[in-house]
Amino acid sequence: MVEARWISLLLSLVTLSVAAYDIDCKWKSNITDIEDVAHHKYQVLEECLFYKLTSDADRMQDKSNALMMLPPTVAAGETLEVQVLDGSITEMWMNEVFKEMNINGFLKLSWKDRRLRWNPEEWKTEVLRLKSMGRLWSPDINSDKLQTGSQSTDFVNYHDIQSNYNGNVTARLEFRMKAQCQIDYTEYPNDRKHCCFNLQSNLYKRYVRFIMEHEGAHEMLNTKNTKTNWHIDPMYTWISKMNQENDNRAERLEVCVGVVRKSSTLAVELTLPVLISALILLLAPFFGKFNQQIYVKMFALLLQFLSFQFLAEKTPQLGFGDNIPKIYVFYAFTIGMTVLSLIATVMISAMSRVKRKVPPAHRYTLLASLLNANLCCGSEEEPTTDGTSSKMSQDATSDWLQVHSALNNLSSILLIFIYIIGAIVIAF
């Protein structure tokens, strides 16, 4: 009797164990609404469905673990079309020394897998979520620099893989990449950077073909919620399909981001000193006598050299390459015009100090008096226009002084116009 009881108990336990491990989930036939199924029970249903699909794939491709190890197509010459639905950049930061942009983001991809098909009426669900990417074969889309030691920090991984009952698989391909940047320092400190990296299949180069969801490459990449201290230029931001290098039958994805540095404080810090010195240069002719103008222009030149030294300290460690920033051209142009203006004033001042007994021609004296009275700036002393000074004192220095003052006024006006036009050309 005791042995019979033990045997009966053992049979009951075996029966319960088998019932508990129902790989076909026969209880699914009793489900009327999938929304009413408990969460843990729905997970069991998904496991049963995946086990069924795995078994069918093993028989179809005559290999165990075929769903995990083999691509979905079996015929020779077939290709897998991977549809790029869209992409997003989540975070970016720049390494100024190595000219690399660290980019975090993801792509939403979709492809067909004929092995992931089932009857939704039988299994009561239209979607199968795969909890691990290792349970399903997925396109090996990686960085084209993944195999090099210098790019070991590049990272690509699939997340949120799921399939519908027609075998349409969708997944989010997350990446962390170091993109090489082409930098245009023309508008420094608001310099522009264009950073790109490539994604491609390394094992199935000609097997994986990319299909773009949108025709416009600029529409594929979303950067609205990107965490970065750079201003993203949508005109230079895209995802495009291209051929791989040295193989026109293999495709790759090029992901590019265009950014512009927006540092208003640095821009003011670099431009304000030279603007002040330029203003002093423009106002120097209005300070009156030659000596005063010379001192003002020398002070402006000193201020410009100090400002240029401060600008040089803000230069990137590796320089600007082949680009010459506009602000450097503006600094050099301002210093050059200041030197020319200073040289012209010093030379005219020196000539005005030479004592002359022969007065200038009367028409030159009248023209100089007219220019000094109506142009701008000041004169050394009150003009004498009737030529009597040369007759009474036998000294024409006063008349020549007015001529030299007019020459200085003309040169100052000419240099001012040249400086303004040059500054406009440099700026635009």
C-alpha cells in the first residue's frame, strides 16, 4: 500500500511538471482577448511562439539554431533589403585636439525574415518581442573602422527587436562613434565642423542592401533633442546611402552632422578690443595737430598688438590648417592700415617742419585753405591765403604748413574710405 501511494504521488508530480512546461501553450486556445492576459503569462506565450518558430526554422534550413546563426534567405544570389526608417542623434561632444566628434545616437531599421511568420488567430498576438539580440540573426552593421585599434571605442548594438506575424522585423541600432571632422575656421570663433562616419556590413557586404525610407537625406536624421553645446546646421546633416570603397556592389550608410560653434562671449572677447582700436584709428585725424594724431595712432597700434597677442592665445593647439579666419585677416588689415596712416602722418609732419622761403603756388594755397576749412580734421595754425607772409617775413613755412595739413587730411580721408570698404569686404 505504501509503495502504491508513493508511485501515485510520483506520477502526479510528473504530470504536473509536464503540464507546467507546456511548450505549445495549449491554454492559448482559451484566450478571447490578449489584453486580459497577465503580463507573466504573456511572456510565457511569447516563449512558446519563439520555440515554435525556432523549430520550424531548424527544419526549413536543416540546421540547429538556424534562426540565430543563419540569415533569413536561403537561395543563392538573394539579398536582404534593410530599410532605414529614420535616425536620431542624442548626444555630441567635441575633442578639439584630435578633431573628432563623439556622437551617440540610433537608427531605426527594418527587414524581412520569412522564418518569423505565424497565424495571429492561433497565437492570439501579432507582435513578438525578442528580449535578446543573440536569439535572432541580425545584419552585422558596424563602423567601417571597427577593426582598427584606434577606433576600439566605437560601439554598435541592437535594441528593441520585435517582429510582426508577417516576418517584418524592426530594431533600433544604437551607436557610439568617433567621427572625423573637416573644420572650416573661416568664421572663427564661430567655426564650422562637418563630421561624418560610416556604417556597413563587414561579413555580408554584398548581401545587405539599404533602402532609405525618405528621399531627402536631410529628413532622415533627427537632431531636435540632441544634447550638445554646438549649433547643428540641418543643411549639412544627413544619412545617405553610398557604395563601399573598392567595391561598387557593396553599400554603406554615411551619417554626417554639420555643427557651428556659437560662442557669443568669445566672439565679443576677441572682436571688441580691435573694434575699439579701429575706432581710435578712424578718429585720429580729428584730434588736431600732427603730434596729437601721431600719439593717438601709436596708442591705437599698441592696443592692436596687445589684442592680437590675446587672439593668438585663443588659437587652437594645432592651428587653423589651410584656413585663415576672417578675424585674423581683419586684425592684420587693421594693423596694416594703422601703420600706413602713421607713416603718412609722420612723413607729412616731417616735411611741414622744413623752413621754406619760396611759397607754394597761389592756387595750391587757396585749395589747401578750402580743403582744411571744409574737409575735416584740424590745421596747425590759422591759414594765410593771400601770400603776404612770404613778402613780409621772407618765410613761406606757414603757407606750406597749410598745404601739408591738407595733404594729411586727404590721406586720412582716403585711408578711412579704404579701411571701411576693406572691412566690409572681409566681413561679407
